[in-house]
Amino acid sequence: MKKILFALIIFITACFVINTPRKDQRNFKDIFREEMNYVEFKTYTDLDMGCRFQYPSFFSKENSDDETCNARFSYHANDINMVLEFKATYLKSSCNVYKETISSGEMKSYSGYYYHSHCIIYKHCRYLLSFYYPQDYKYAVTRIIRNVDEWKPCKHR
């Protein structure tokens, strides 16, 4: 009887040790990169300009009272800052052309940060979607960069 009780106690203890959750030993960047594979995106719609874009659900809408952009969503945590900005401006030119450019590079004013922008000129308006992120997180945020690349603000294009 003592042997059975002793074996049962060892079995229960072993089960408890095996099933006890352990702290993830990876650094935040690796965890962030993995979680980005599963993050949901929300859609922001600017009714005045008649266009929309997607942003990660964990980004927060920032107040853009400085009138530098129409909408700004950001993530500030764990010593990183990421910002997704939408700007729309009317052009004075009378041409009715469609022009699209995508650019990226290092930000001169913020060391270690990069930008990725998609600019579309269509029907007398310039639409610009820009994403700012730390250089170390380039591979972690490829889904956001791909959304910027594939962005189509106008329904007709």
C-alpha cells in the first residue's frame, strides 16, 4: 500500500512539474515577430476623403490636432515606437492623371528608424500612407509593410 501511495505521489508531482507553464525565454523582438503572424487588422475609413486603410488591431489612434495628417495610429511599448500615418491633400493642378510611388529608407532625424511610404495621386488629390518603424523590426513588420504596398485608397482603381 505504501509503495502504491508513494508511486501515486511521484506521478502527481511529475504531472504538475511537466504541465507548469514556463516563462518564454525569447527576446521581445522574436515574440513580436511571431505574434504578427496572427494579428488581426482593422480598417480605418476617412469619409471626407473617401478612402480607407488597414492597421494592426493593437495600434492606438493618436490625436492629430497638429493638422500634419488626417489619421495616425501608433504602438509605443517595450522601447519601440511604430507609427502608421495617412495624409490626403488636394492638388491645385488641373491634370487628371494616376501616379503611384512606393519609397522606403532610413529616417535622417531618428537614428535606427526607417519609413515605408505609398503615395498615390489621383483625381486632383495626393494620398500618402507612411509607416515608421525601428530598423531592428523590419522582418517582424513585413505584414504591415505589405499592406502599405498593396494599399488602394480609391475604390475605382
